[in-house]
Amino acid sequence: MININNANKVFASKKRKIVAVDNVNLTIEQGEIFGVIGYSGAGKSTLIRMLNGLEIPNEGSITVAGYEVSKIKGSKLRKARQEISMIFQHFNLLWSRTVEQNISFPLEIAGVKKAMREKKVAELIKLVGLEGREHAYPSQLSGGQKQRVGIARALANEPKVLLCDEATSALDPQTTDAILDLLVDINKRLGLTIVLITHEMHVIRKICHRVAVMESGKVVETGPVIDVFKKPQQEITKRFVQQVIEPNEAKDTIEHIAAQYTSGKIVVLGFVGENAEQPVITKLIRSFPISVNIIQGKISSTQNGSYGTLYIHIDGEKAETEKALQFLQSQEISVEVIQL
């Protein structure tokens, strides 16, 4: 569906050259929700703009939905963009047009007849949950409603690919989750390939099948989301994963509670996939003459499975405690002992 081969993009100024995208290679499958994450300046915005020809690589090739967008121009590029739609952080709506007129706009440009336009717009309004707001103007809509209009407009020409440029960054957390749920629903209903860029690991965790991590123009790590959460390889990836799994306030709480124990061990358990849903602690208590106290924990879901972190305190005779730790390690979960 999408192939990026040895793509490079350099912006030159009088003083210096900026390498925005540095020898990137990626393949994105049809029907996949693929995330690209990185901090500001990582090159992710330039990369996604190359997927619809808004930026042209200095070297390499980019093929999307059968179009080599790194080479085509004019009418061929315009036709390709009908199949490669995009939604934006700040919505980019036409403020003098109503909801239905905004959604209808790309159909007007494509020369679709009025009766067909009206039918299609009505279907899209229902799909994105904007019934009753057809005649409202953007100034009368909430941020989430504006993004729903943007999504409906992007789907008007029945694209094969939807590009999302920080599409939830301007929204509050609750509205962000609602928009992400909508994108997952659209992906499942239409089989639409979705590529999104973000600096928020929560977005990647919630909806993406695979993720690429960018730093200084390079893709430094890529893989299924659940694998990246389980074993992040690069330091930047570890920082992103840490944002979701173990916030700083949780660390402070653990350190405060751990200070109250004078014996035993504090153990951090990491669960991924099916293991996150197994009664491991119940088995532990039943199998060994030890006391187990759950300090804090959290289990979350990704598109590929569940993951979670659990802090427990184990106390008992040394030999039995060691056996308990060996048992935990045999359950294919990560086990880290924090010294008291």
C-alpha cells in the first residue's frame, strides 16, 4: 500500500542545511493503522507531507496506493490526492461554509452532481456522528465536532489512505479518545489505511497496529505497538513508553510506600499480551507461604493486546521468597526487584 524507499529531504538556507528526513525506509500495509511518533523537529511532519506530494524527497522514492507520488505532477498528482486524504491539527475548515458545505467541497471540485453530493454528505454526517449539526458553521462547533467535519470531508472522495497530521493535539483528553475511537471505527468499516503522526504515546497505544519512532530525521525503531511497549530498544522509545506506563507521580507514590517497609522485597511486574489477563498473583499466593501486598498497578490495551505494570511487596522466609520470584519469572513476565 505505502512504500518509502531511501527517502531523504534536505532544506537548504543561506547559513546551513537541515536534514529533515534521513534515509527512511518504511512499508505500511493496506488496512493498517500506522503511527509515526517523535518530538518536535524529528522530521515526522515532513515525512507525512511527502506521502501526498506536499513535499518531494531529494532522494529516494515514495509510492502510495499505486501512485509514485515522489515523481508525478499536475493532473496525475491531483488525482492521487483524491485517494490520499489528510486531516490537520487545526482542522483547516472553510469558516464561511456550513458543516454540510465543508464536507461537500471536495465533491464539488471533483465535479460530482448535486444529487450525488447531497446523498454522500448525508452518509458522511451520519458516519462521523454529526446529525443535527448540518447547518452549523465552524464557529458554532466544539473542537471535537470540527475535527469530525475534517474527517468527513477527508472521506468524501472515498480515499484509500487517510493521513492524520497531529489530528488530536488541539483537543482535550476526552475528546481525543472520542476522535481516536472514530478513526478505529472507520478503519474497521472501510478498511481504510491510516497513517498518523503524533508526539503523544497515548495515541499510539490506543489505536495503532505498528509504530515508527523518529529522531533527527531517522527512523530509529519500528515494530508492532505491543512489542515496542514490551521491549523498547532506543532511549527515545523508552522515554515515550515511560510516559504511558509509569508516570512520575506513580514513581513518587511507590518510593513513598516502599520507605514504609523494613523487610521483604518490592517487585515490579511487567505484563504483555495474554499474560496481562492471567491470575498470576492468585497462583503466587496459593503456591507459596508468603505474604503479598499489591502496592499499585495499571493494565491498558493496545490494538495488538494488553500490557501493564504491577508493583507488589513480597515478604516471608528468604528461601520461599526466592522460590516465589523464580515462579514469577517462569510465567513469561518481566520481574524487577527494587532493593529496600
